[in-house]
Amino acid sequence: MKKWLVCLSFLLLMGCESVLPKQNNDINVQENTKDQASESVPEVTNDTIMIPKEQVHKGNLVLVNKEHPIHTDGIPTDIVNLYKNKELIQGYALLDNTIRLSRSVALNFGEMMHDAGKEGVNHFMISSGYRDASEQEKLYRDKGADYALPAGYSEHNIGFSLDIGSTLKPIDQAPEGEWLQKNASEYGFILRYPKNKTEITGIKFEPWHFRYVGLPHSKIMKEKNFTLEEYLDFLKEQKNFITTIDGEKYEISFVPASKNMTLQVPIQQHYELSGNNVDGVIVTIRQNEG
């Protein structure tokens, strides 16, 4: 009797062991099938965006000069009176209470002034900012072509440019001017009409006239000693330009203007669009690590 029970127990144990491997195999097959299914679906890494045709005339890099007037689409919608927005006036003075600027540009300018102040350079003053068409036309009539441009052909008509002075002395002789020459590009600003570039810009040296173009463009322009005209020509010629600025990798592309402009951009990566106000759009992609 005891011998029979021992044999029965042994058989039952053998049966259990024969079932377990089968269950494990089923699980393995299911896992492998799942892996194969996921591998068969291509990973989507890009997204197609439509670029509206009016984008050619909008953005931080629009070119406004004697040959390319501002388009109505190019005037930003966030123009504000600085005197009426006291929170924007930090670390600098205003020549009068009529000065206006794009709010986003004013915020970047304020950050720059804050950092300059921490270095003891704190006698900045804005003497001119945005002008509408009627104000520009009056200035042109009163001052003439040697002093002003016709309405629509001045950078002051887009709200991204400002004349910066010092309350101590002329800007090109003041610590404020020296600080700007060295540091403005770190905050997205460029000296728009530098020395020895008059043949390119059409405007003589103006040490007070700064223009916001945004990062990384301002730093690339300073590094290469480019005016805005030269930089836009460079991007158009390159078509696709990859660079690393302060550890950040950027891909900058030129897209020619067309009726249906489309672009492939990496999913979940930051990008910005700006027209050149002539014949295309610049796409700036900040590439994520990994």
C-alpha cells in the first residue's frame, strides 16, 4: 500500500513538471510576437508643417531697407508704449513718454539691462523705438533723406529696432556703448549699421541703432562679422546650416517661397519660423540631445 502511494505521488509530480514548461513557452511566443509587431511599425520622427505665404514677411529676421519695405503682415501685434508699461522699464531711462516697442523685444532688452546693471553699467536710455507710417513720413519730410528713410523703409517701422543712448555721454564714448558692443549678441541683439559696412547696408555707421534678431542668429552674425543682409544671403546660399552655440545644436534652413510651402520638422523639437521679407522663410530648429 505504501509503495503504491509513493508511485502515485511520483507520477503526479512528473505531470506538474511537464505542464510548466509549456506555459513558459506560450508566454515566450506571445512576447516575441509583440516584439516583432512593434518592430514592423516604422517610428514616426518627423512632422510635416504648412508654412503660410504671409510668413515670408513676418519674423525676427525680416529684412527692411531701401530696397525691401516692411509689409503690413510684418508689423508685430504686440507694440506697446513703454512709459505706460512701467514693468518693462527696468534699468534704463526713456527720452520721452511716446517711445514704443514690441513687448517681446522689450522683455529681452530688459533682461539685457538687468545683467548690464549687475556689472555696474546702468546709464542706458532709449531715445527712439517703433514709428508708424505717418510718424516716419513726417520725420522724412522734416529731416530729409540724409537723416531718415521714407515710410515703410525704416527698421523703426517694425518694432524690433531701437536707438540706445547713454545719459553720461555719446554712446560710442560711454561704457554703455562698449558693453553693448561686447554683449548685445548674447541677448539676441545686433548693431545693425556697423563700421565699414555702409556699402552693404546703405546706411552709415550708427553706434546707437540696435536690432533684435533673436538667438542663435545674433551670435552667428557676430562670430562671422555679418550684417543682416550678409547673413540672409549666407543662409540662402547654404540652404541648410548646422552649428553649435553655447552647447546647443541648431539646424537652420532656408525654404524658398512658393504657393504651397511645406517642411519636415522633427517631432517634439523646438523650431521657429521667420521670413526674410524677400523670397523665403528661415526655419531654426534647436535639436534635442540624444
